[in-house]
Amino acid sequence: MRILLTEDSSPLGVELLKSLADTHQVHTLPADADLTLGDVMWNAVRGTDAIVHTGACLRSVSLGTGYDAERAALEEATQGMSVLLDAATQANVRRFIYCSTLELFSATPDDRYISEHWRPDPGTDMSTLSRHLAEQVTREFARERAVSVTILRLGRLCREEDVSAGTRPDLMWLDPRDAAAAVEQAVHRDTSQELNWQSRWTVYHICARPPHPKFLLDGSRGIGFDPVHNFATCWAQGVA
């Protein structure tokens, strides 16, 4: 399968490139790519079978922090996502995977059991709010066009072996290798020909499986997701 990966410089992008390149033809956008430019996106998506958008804002990286970076993140999440998906559907790309975030529920108490049916609470932090807005753009495209959109709300990336003894466990932890496995499973999902748009647009929560989870992973089991790195040693220490 020929896959367009929107970037390969973030920790997630690096892991995805390494994982997907084993079994697929993977190409990436240039580091300075502007998702809001239709002709650039059209040339990038042609001949592609699937698109994996890591959710990283390409333009804000060079802008650092502050108003300009937040504005770039907002534009890329809304206008950029719209331009990218418009080019993709015109080029007959049937599979689109967007890596969103479980930070949408960071304000929700840890004693809740959260499924994909819960309403997100993105707050005002632009890094989280922009992901929520991008999700809504993909949702509207799936309502109107024959494209299979898979939203993967990823937990906080942390390699299991990098967690030091005594570290307070996090219910949102996700090893990048498990994140890559979820994406690999999602690229095979194609519901683009389903008449019901709700079958074309699906959200999955992706994180480790602690002893007493905050996030229910029943939905993601449907695509074969079963986290390998569950930080068992850390939880076994009884730190809560």
C-alpha cells in the first residue's frame, strides 16, 4: 500500500515511518509543507492509497510559541485539514487516518470510564483545541464524501523502558510502538463505500491498558488493537 505520512520528525512521526516502511511504500510531505495550499496537497496525494496525518502542526514548528504559532495551528487544523481532505477525495484516496489526542479528556476525573461516545472537553489550550476542531472537519467530509476516516485519539507517548522506578503511573500513557501498531491496523480499515456516514467516520481511543483504566478500549479491539506495553512494572509498585 502507498501511504502518505504528513510528517516524520515528531516522536510519533519517526516511529510511524519506521513501522510502516517495513510493509508499505511510505512518502512524507516536505518539512515546510503548507497544508492550506491546494495545488501542493493535490500533487502530494496523487497515487496514494492511504493518508496518515500525525496531527503535528507543520507550520507552527518553525514559529515556536505565541500567537503566530497558535494561529498557524488553528489554520492548519481547520483550513489545512479541509484542503488536504478535499485533495484526497478528489484523488480517490479511500483511507484517511488522523491521530488526535486523549488530552480532550484530561480535565475529566480519573474515576470515570470514558468511551468514544463521551463528549470531549478540549478546553482552550490550542494544541488540544486544534485537534478537536480538526476532528470536526474530518467528520463533515465523511458525511458528504466516499472516504473512510479513522480518528485515533492517542494517549501520552512514553516508552515503557524509559519510565523510572517510582514514577507516578499515568492512565493516559501510550508506548509509541503501540501507537504505530494501531495506525498500522487502521490503514487497512476501508468503509468508504458504506451508505451510512457514521460507518465511514469512526473514533478509537488508543492507550495502554492499566489495571483500573480510565479509557475503555472495546472499540479499538475491533481493529485488532491490543497494547503490548502496559507499564506493568510501574503499576505493580502500587504508586497511585
